[in-house]
Amino acid sequence: MKIINRRQALMFGLGGLSAVALPALHLNRASAQGAHDMHNMAPAAANKATGVKLPHPALLQPDNSGLVKLKIAKGRHSFQTGSSAASAGINGNYFGPVVRLQNKSHVRFAVENAMDEVTTLHWHGLMIPSDMDGGPHNVINAGAVWQPEFDINQPASFNWFHPHTHMETARQAHMGAAGLLHVSDGGDRERGLPDTFGSDDLFLAFQDRRVIDGDNVYAPDFMDLMHGFRGQYLTVNGAIAPIATVPQSIVRLRLLNASNSRNYHFHFSDGRMMHAIASDGGFLAKPVAVDILTIAPGERYEVLVDFSNGMAADFTSLPDDGSGRTPKLSDAQSLEHLMRFEVSDSLKADVMKLVSALEEPAAADPAKSVKTRSFVFDENMAGNMAMMRKKMMGGESSPMGQMDHSKMDHSQMGQMQMPQPSKMQEMMSGAMDHGEHSARTADQMGPSLTAATSGITMSIADKPFDMSRVDVEAKLGSMEIWKLKAVEMGHPFHIHGANFRVLSKNGQAAPDYQQGWKDTVLVDGEAELLVHFKAEGKRSHPFMFHCHVLEHEDVGMMGQFVTV
């Protein structure tokens, strides 16, 4: 007999049932309360090294004419031996290649959409004109080929590309329709940095999954749209708990958080340090030693790790509570295994010592700002929960009508009870407990929804996103100070066609590894950014700024800007 927990009862809209109290829930904290209490979650699966070799993405460079061909298609992917899940990929069944572009070059793309639905392809991190950027205005119809071309004129950096389809970004990205971008200036050898692709220079894309078998791999419910879709399986380049073999030397890891909403708090289980050398927009002034590196969805960091002692090491993440704060190692009850590094003396060891200095970015000068703007990440928590509760009781037009009742044990209906009025009022107020903001499994799900039909609305520019509305006009080449505020949870902020420097976070200087140029930053309270508008934003194809929790983006936490 299946007992339905309180979160499921809320999802099923059983507000009027009041027989016997629900069974007590197991909580990570003694006093888990608020809306996150409804987002009852399980910890990420305890991944263990499987013996599966780390998959390396293919390296793709423009041909002699400067052309790069990409094909977006659906397929199937095996995340672990014996599994088969519906997927999407670029030039393959899941995810895509590393496209290496040279700075100061002109590049042409031929992007074929071989799926049976519309999509787009956003060049996340490239400073290019907005009509070439692949935002929601740059639709690629099924069967069509999009042919953007542009100049590469920016520092060496690690970027990526992914769909930005209106209200469908989260699903298409989670399916795997994404790839990696490397802007190179050819100077890494002179810098003393590892640069042997697939050996001492590894590109690693991290994504969490809830389902690794079958076709129904992305079926968000109300709480997923509210808090972000998170799963219990942690994958690296499409594999669960793979093993990478590296030389007995300094190794470069290029880290991308490709998850929809999970923050990773990277940490080596043996305590060895990571040395951050670059963030989204390019190199830091010098390596920064980091024990725990927090990276939000859409963010990228490059780190150097010393394997010269020949010892293997497990790469892990501290559990994430959704607050945006970096946890303390002493507070972690467990570490989530991501992958294992094993050392081979048969691989060529090129770099044996850490570099001491790199390219120092020009000092961030707030005096260069021509305007100050303020933005608030507004989850509309109380309004959305009230709306959903009303819809749940509304019959066939509501999500209740979409439920698979065969999965429910109706004999338990009479045992369900809504929380006390004071508790419901607290939940509706938007109060949150971040201790329950982790992974969920498929059997914990409520009825599935889509961003377009859910009725959920969020905003970052006072109103939910509107394709026809321009929220900001900025002068091309200018700088502005943007003050961002997150209230309910941590939000990764991303802006297209611009870079920024983090002036402060919660009134304090940003960590040293966040002192370079960035395009994505995790806001866990208040942040002050100095934004540099580097690319032309046309009215026909405005640039975006948004939360990179992709479910939040899909339900309206996004604005548009143009440059004048």
C-alpha cells in the first residue's frame, strides 16, 4: 500500500481532505518549513566509480572556408551500462562537440534542426550581434538550416551553446541539445598551461538526471517549475561516475555546470586544492587556490589540479541546498561522488609546476558607470501557490485532469490532510527552508506540467517576460551598475552580449576566483555588478538577461535589452 506524502498531497490538490494526518516526513533538518518543505527531495544517488571511461567530446574546428556544421537531432543515450533514455544531441545522440574558434577570426555556422520541433542555439559567452546570438527570436524551424556568421573578437575563454527556445529551453537543454565552445588565442603553451586535449586538458560538462531509462526523462511538476528541476543521478559528459586517466602532472579541468538548476560545490575528497585560473570571460590575474568551488548553472571555471604525486582522487560535490551559499565541509553529512581521476605514468607529463601569473583584467572602475539599475528575482511564490491550489481543485482543465491515476493508491486518499492553516499561510507567504532543496526521484513527482500551460509566472524586470517588450536600452560600449536582489533562493544571473565584474556580494568583496570578467553569477542575496555592453543588441532581436535556472527562465524570469 503506497503512502502518499504531504508534498504529493499538495500536488494532487487534496486541500479538502482531512481525515488522518500524513505520516511524518524524514527531514534533513529538525525544523524544515515553508514552501521548500513541500519540495520534499531525496539526496543525489551515491555514485560510485563504475569503471566506465570518461567520455571525451569530439573536437571540432572550422574547415578551410571557416565553416562549422552542426546538426541538432533526437536520439537515445546510455548514461550507464544497460540504460537507454530518450535524448537530444548535436552531431551525436547526446550533448555535442567542443567547437574551437580562434580569436580574431571570422566564422560561419550551418546549424541544421533535424528535430520535429522548433529550437534555437544560443552562443553562451560569445560577444556577437544579437541577430546572430540564437536567443528566442532566432527560431530554427524543424528541418531548417540556420546560417549565422560573425567575427570572434574576445579573450581566450571557455563557453558553450544550448537552446534558448521560448518556454522550452529547460526541456531541450536537459535532453542534451548543447555543446562546448573554446575561444583560443594560441598562447597557452607560452603561459605554461596544459593544452593537450583529452589528456591534461579536460572539458567536463556536469548535468543531473532524474530518469536514465525510457522516454519520459523530463516531466516537471509544480515544485520543479517553482524551484528548478533536479535529479538524483549526477553525470559527467553523459556518464555516471566515470573514471578519467590523467598524466602525473598538472592537469587543467574546464568545468561547465550544464544542469537546469543544481549548484555544484566541487571538492576533492582527499583535500587537494583546485587552482582557479579563469572564469566565464577569460583568465584571472593569477591562480586562486580553492578547496570548495561553487558553480551555478551556466557558469564555467577553469582550474589546475596537481596529480604529480601519482595518487588517484575522487571528485565530489557537497550537497546543495539551493540557497546559493557555499556550504562548509564540516556541515556536510555526505559527499556526492562525481568522478574519479586515476594517474598513469604512460601519459606524457608536460606541465610540472603551477603558473604564478596570468593576464590581469583591468581594474573594475565603478566611476565609469553611466547609469544604475536595480532588478529583483521575483518568484511570485504566494501568487503562484495560490493559483496552483485553485487550479488543482478545478477539474479536468487543471493538472488534476492530467494525472496518471493508475499510479495512485486511492485507498490512502482518506488518510491525507493538508497542513494546519498557520502552516499553509506560512507556505503561501513564500518562506523557504533550503535544507530540502536537493534532488528528487521520479516516484516523488506530482502531475507533470509545462511552462506554457502551468500558469506560473515569475519576473526579473518587474513583469514576466514578454517577447515584444524591451526592458532596457543601454548605450553600446557603455558600462552600468546593476544591483540584483534574490529573496527566496539563490539565482544564477546571466546576461547575453555583455560581460560584467562583480563589485560586491552581500556588501562584501566577491571571492578572488570571481574577480575576472563574467557573464553568469550566483546571486544569494544582493549583488552589485559593473556591466559592460560589448555587443550590438538590435530591436528585431533583443538580448536577454535572466535567471539561469532554466525553469525560471521558461516561466518569465527574463528581460530584454537593446543597445543604442
